[in-house]
Amino acid sequence: MQREWYTKVLMKDIDIVNGAGKIEKMRLQNILMQLRKCTNHPYLFDGAEPGPPYTTDEHLVYNCGKLVILDKLLPKLREQGSRVLIFSQMTRMLDILEDYCLWRQYHYCRLDGQTHHEDRQRQINEYNEDNSIKFIFMLSTRAGGLGINLATADVVIIYDSDWNPQVDLQAMDRAHRIGQTKQVRVFRFITENTVEEKIVERAEIKLRLDKLVIQQGRLADSKSTTLNKDEMLNMIRHGANHVFASKDSEITDEDIDTILQKGEAKTAELNQKYEALGDSSLRNFTVDTPGESVYKFEGEDYREKQKTLGIGHWIEPPKRERKANYAVDAYFREALRVSEPKAPKAPRPPKQPIVQDFQFFPPRLFELLDQEIYYFRKTLGYKVPKNSELGPEASKQQKEEQRKIDDSEPLSEDEQQEKENLLTQGFTNWTKRDFNQFIKANEKYGRDDIENIAKEVEGKTPEEVMEYSAVFWERCHELTDIDRIMAQIERGEAKIQRRASIKRALDAKMARYRAPFHQLRIAYGTNKGKNYMEEEDRFLVCMLHKLGFDRENVYEELRAAIRASPQFRFDWFLKSRTAMELQRRCNTLITLIERENQELEEKERAERKKKLPKAVTVPGVPAQPINKTGQKRKNETSTGNVDKKKKKK
């Protein structure tokens, strides 16, 4: 299973491994983490553990190579009277180890970042007691690395290695404390032909570089210890050929002593290789040493076999791609582009009053200002240029503008006085900011809600806003961007009408039940979803009506109400919904309620129409409805005549 899941991770991102896909650092880091999880235990992936029902038995061990070794090593250590510290980077891995200890009936303690201080100290004291029955102490590497004395243990197992070698050294030091009377042994678990080999290799280089640079006092121009994309990609590719080559399990049934001897030999071999490294290799974080071809395996050269057998599952080298630092053609095209000369702006007289269209000055003022501008241009001898953008109308427009300039006259004293008077008749105290607030308030509350609109316009009294609103709706066609403004206001008014319609629909629905939280039913039709239950939908509708549909942040309040309701204290699905997801579900329910209300109204109208009396039509006589009371009286009279006849007989 472990090989299968390791292959799945590689095959999922095979384009990255082959170098064909887009190489992103975050994506490579994610692949590395998934591969590390797989080397620790495949059950760290959701769906890997067989079940339900989920059982704790042999499958927990034989599906993971590290646990197979651990299962053989622990009985031997127990017979020798040793006590064990197990360090892991992942707390979920500690969960699996905890299940294993319970299954094998090993007494243990556990410490990670979630352990409270009181429990932490209590477990340390229990483990360090004389004649303690605790055999194993499981710790997360980061939480249990500092400030802990576990000198009663003499075996340290590094289940998975850290990128930083100092972290693992600190974990080992938990047993190398004052009071230790036994020789401390350290076992580091490494899954062969996987990314873990590269992690340990890099950590060892960091240690040796630390010794070279710091402890010997020599300064070296070393690179940053941060992994770059190429280094991460090489780590991912390491061992991939070996994993793809075989689908069979390589977990052997060898004796634990044989396995330990092989581990010691492998460690000695790696130490010799690290000792042979030069300063340049350490600085570059590489362990490349000359050796025979990687295509030679078991005395046979597989380079020629690839040509005849096809590529199979080999990992192809990355493709060569040409990367341009900048678009040369686009750069020079933009740099050498010569724009057409812009037409000079027409001159304006100095000290011209600034008037805005939203201030709604009298139209006569604009006529006087235009006359003043035209005469100023006439005094300068200004000639109107031809605007080529107007096409065939350019010449006609040019002549018309030039005629206005040539025929212009200066303002008389009466016209000058009139202009001064007109400048005081607009909404001069309304700024662009006030106007924008007025428009947004109309969008929010509708054009008729003057009271709320006045609250939104800062610094203006309700009377001022009312006066401005009357002029605005009378002369709004004079604004330059009136189409955009009207579309904005109408969109807001449509939302207001929609909210009112929804409120009426909810009110009508709730009015049909005496206890809506228990009795309310929703006509799903064919729109019944699979995720939400009817009880949940009923609560959403009733609480939405109670909180107020048109309130701001109503769905955040609805989410809080769900979490506070004891009715759903075990309903994790509903409690984990976001405000946006609740809003989407409520919109669906509102649509169903509106459809149900519409069907009921149509049904009621049809029934009322059936109950209305039909009119009797006689030729030449206007149609008159039958009086039910008169008809009844007539029937009673007829019945009375029959009774009289019976008495006479």
C-alpha cells in the first residue's frame, strides 16, 4: 500500500516530475509534504485506511515499512530493559503510534503542542519515576525538543527527520541529560529510495557546513539554506524510477539484528561519502561524487534496453524552453510609436466662475457664460480647428463654431448684473461629495424616502435635501452622465422592491402556521437537495424571518444562531456552513416559498371565481344577476301554495 500511494502522488504531478508543467515553488512544497506523509504511513491520507468498520490490528503494521521495523525493534528493546523515546514531526502520526501502542499493550506517554502544562509535567514525572511501568514516551519533535529531562530513557527513535538537523539533535539530547547512567542509542528511520534520503542528506550537509564555517572560525561564501525549485524537484525525482519499476512489496521478514547490521553499514557508507566532500560541494549543497553510470544495475547496462523496450515508466528529463526576459518587439514598437499631435485647447477667459451641472444653475447663466467665452476668443482672433474625428460633419461643425465666435458681442452692464444674480441662484453649497452621497442614498433607500436620504448626506438638513431632490428630479436630464446615474438608482430601487416582495412572501408563509418552528413545511417539488434536511431548512426560514431578511449582516447572525442552538449541537454539516453558503440556501428556499404562495393565490382566485353567480341573459332585456334571497323567498312561496292545496283536499 505504501508504494501504491507514493506512486499515486508522483503520478498525480507527473508533469512536474517530467518538467513539462509549470513549476511553482508552493506546488513543489506541497508534493514534498505529501511524499513525506506517505513515507511515514499511508493512513495519513484520507480514504487509505480500510473501513468502515475501522479496526486496529495487523494491517496497521504491514502497510507501513517503518512500523514493520518498529514492531520488530520494540520487543528486543523491552527484553534488554531499555526505555524508548519516539519523536515524530506530525501529530497525526502520533495518533497512529498511539493506536499501535494500545493494540500491542505498551504503556506509553504522549506529549505534543496541544498538551496542557499540567498534563505535560505530570507525564514527565510519571515516566521518570523509579520502577515506572511506562515503556514508551511519544513526542512531537517541535514540542518536546527543549526544556524536558527524560534521562531515564536510553533509546531515541527519530521516526521522521526534520529539515533542520539542530531540531533532531535537540530531540536526541532529551536522553543525554544529567543523571543518565546508560549508553544512549539513536535509531533514525529512513524509507529507502524516497525523498527522505534527500532530506537526511541535506541535514547532514548543514551540520558539516556548520562545523566548517562556525566551529572552525572560517567564513565561507555559502548560499542560503532555503530550498530553491530545482533542489526540490531533484528531491521529488529521487527514487521515482525505483518506485515505478516495481509494484511488489519490498518489506522483508528479516531478523531485527540483520536489519540493524544493514542500517549500520548504510550509515558508515554515507559517512564515508560525506567525509569525501570538498568545500565547494558543501557550499553548493551537493553530494555528487564520481561513480559508474546510473543505468548499470546488477551488472547490466539498461541504457540500450530503453531504446528497444520503450520509455515505460521512466522519468524523462525536463524539456528545454526558451524564456524571454522581455518582449523585444513590443518594447521597441511602443518606444518608437509616434502619436498624432493633439489639437490645441480653445482659450478661456481668466477668472471664469466654476459651475457644475449638479448644482443646477438657471439655464440663462450658461448662455451668458458661453457668450463671454466666444467674445474672448474673438478678441484673440482664435480660429476653430477642424476635428477629423467627426467625419463628414467636421466642416459643418467647424463653420458653426466659428460663426458663433465671429458674431459674439461683449456682455452689457445689464447682462453682467444678470450674470452675477444668476450665480447666486444655484446650489452653490453642494459639492461633488454631497452629490455622490445623495445618489448613493437614492440607490439605497429609493427616491421617495427623503428622511433616510437626508441622514446619508452629511452637513445638510432635511429641508435642504428635500429642496435639492425636487430640483434634481425635475432637471436631472441636464446632467452629462444621467444614463449611468438613473441606471444606478433604478438598480437600487429594484433591490428594495425585491426585498419587500421577499418579506411579504415570508410573512404570508409564516402566517399559515401557529408554531412555524415545528409545523412549517416547504413544498420542494423536484428541487429537494441531498445536503440539507427539512428540519434544517425549517430553522433557516423561521430564523431568517425572525432576524429580519433586510437587516445588514443577517447571514452572519443566522450562522451564530445555528451555532448557539442546542438543536444542532451535533449537526457538524450545518454548523460548518459559511455565511455565503447559508445565503445561497436561503435564496433557494425563498424561491420555493414564492412559488408555493403564487400557486395558492391562483388556486384561491379560481375557487372564488367558481362561487360567483352567473348572469341570466334574456333577448331584449339587460342581463341581471339572480338574487339568491329572492330565489329562496320564491321557493318558500311555492312550497306554501302546495301545503294549502293539501289542506283543502
